[in-house]
Amino acid sequence: MFAVGLSQPLFQFNDLKWDKRIEPLKYRESIQEYIESMENIATTASSLFFDLLLAQVNQSIAETNLKNTNDILTIAREKFELGKTSRNEILQLQLEQLKAQKAVGTAKRDLEIATLNLKAYIGLQNDARLELQEPIPSNPPVISAQTAIDEAFANRADAIAFGRRTLEAQRAVVKAKTERGLNATLTANLGFSNRGQSVGDLYQQPQNQQLVTIEFSMPILDWGRAQSSLKTAEANQKLTQYTIEQDKQNFQQAIYTQVTLFDMLKDQLSLTEQADSIAAEKYQIARERYVLGDLSITDLSIAFTEKDQARRDFIGALRDYWAAFYQLRWLTLYDFEKQEKL
């Protein structure tokens, strides 16, 4: 016997049709989620980079402060022997010297920890010392909020999911409508059959078989189950639409806020850079005035503290700038420096 058959549902839900529309969106989502994961790695690496950079700056500050304190203490002792300074100033400088020595030890420990953390994350196996340079942006990009929003809707997995979720809700409604009505199945068979005493007899004058049938089915009584399923699917579709609209608003607001923050941090970076330069110059002048006997130890200590704080504030501003920049890249999957998609 040899036969070929075909069975085709009529008026029934077409899974293949909807999968053809939804599955490509899922595939695009997975690709964009991979890119987002890579951007998360870049953000973490940036954070560890600045941990190490700040540790290096703190060590440099601590060692410079210790050297300056030792030099000033030597000068103060000479002035004390000449009767031009008090014992209290000598004690104050000795206390500053002890603090500076302690700061050097703490800075070395923090530097070692930050170096190990960065090397472990990026996979460096050597023992070479890392000397980081301050990543001062030479030409910070000008970012339009609308451009950032447009790129985010074109690139982010969440934005692609908005369309996918809408289609899935529509599919559920169509499926519920289809399953509550008339169903039919078209069946067609074409073949040959025969019987005989041997295999060869089976192929002698076989009988032709042709069959076409249509089967109909309709529930007579389902106690309202189909109608309830339809109402539930329609309600879920409305809820999904409302949720998606809310998610879109939050999506846009997050990007707009990040662009605004980035612009503010650009200005802050410029201001803290100027403050760092001014504080360093002010300390140098204060140190020279103290040596000449024209400034008290208290005023010198204030200039000393302001210099260190201004330096740390500048590194902190650099860190905030790059953190906001990489966060904006993650939110949009767009490189605003090269003006290209990631």
C-alpha cells in the first residue's frame, strides 16, 4: 500500500503566522541584550579604573605631603633655634608629619587592593605596575536629548520588547476568538492498495484510493468558558498596552534625565579642573610665605587641606563624567564620540 495524505485545519488559530512575526523580534532582543551586557562590562571596568586612579592620586598626594611636611619642619626647627617660631608650631608640624606618614601607608595599601581588583577583572596576569593617565576629555560631545531617545528606541532590547509584547497580546486575543467558534479540518488522501500472496502481487493492478473529507466541530455548550477566555485576553491586551505606554514614558524620562546630568557634569568637570589649578597655586604661595615668616602654620594647614581636597574633587568629577557617559551609552547603545551604533 502506498498513500499520501494532507490534513489542513480551517478557521483555526495559525501559530506559524504569529511566530513568524514574533520570533524575529525575540532574536533582535537577544542580540541587543548581548551588546548591553558588553556595555555593563565597560561600565564596571571604568569604575575599577577610577578606583585605581584615585588610589594612585592619593599615594602621590600622601608622598608629596610627607616630603613637604619634612621640609617645612626642618625650616621651622631652624626658625625655632633663632627664636622666630614657637614650640607649639613645632609640635603641630610633628603631628602633621605623623599624619602624613600614616597617610602614605594607607595609600599604599589601597593602591595594592585597587590594582589587584582591576587586573583580576580585565584578566591581566603579570606583576607589572599600572600607571594610569587621567582621561581628561579633549572635546566632550554635545548630545541632543532627542537624538539619544531616537537611538534608544532604535537599539535597546527594551524598545524592541515594546513591539513584541504588543504582538503577543494581540495573538492571545486572536487565539481566544478562534477557539470559541466553528472549527473545520480538510483531509485528503491519495494512494494505491492491493493484496496478494507475494510481494510482487501487491504491485499488479493496485486499486486507486482517493478520499477528501471535511470535518466540522463546534462546542454546543461550554458553560461560558470560551467567552470568559476571550474577555480575559482582551483585558490583558488593554493592560499590556497601558503598561507599555507607561514603560515608554519611563524609558524616555530616564534618557532625558541622563542627558541633562551629563551636560551638568561636563560643566562641573571644567569648574573642578580650574579649582584644582587655583588650589595648587594657592598652596605654593602659602608655603613660600610661611618660609618667609609671613604666614601662620594654621593658614598653611588650610591651604594644604584645600589643595588635597581640590585634587580629589577633580578626580571625582572625572569619574562622574565618564560614569554618566558610559551610562548614556548603555541606555542608547550608541557611541556619541564616534557617532555610530554600538
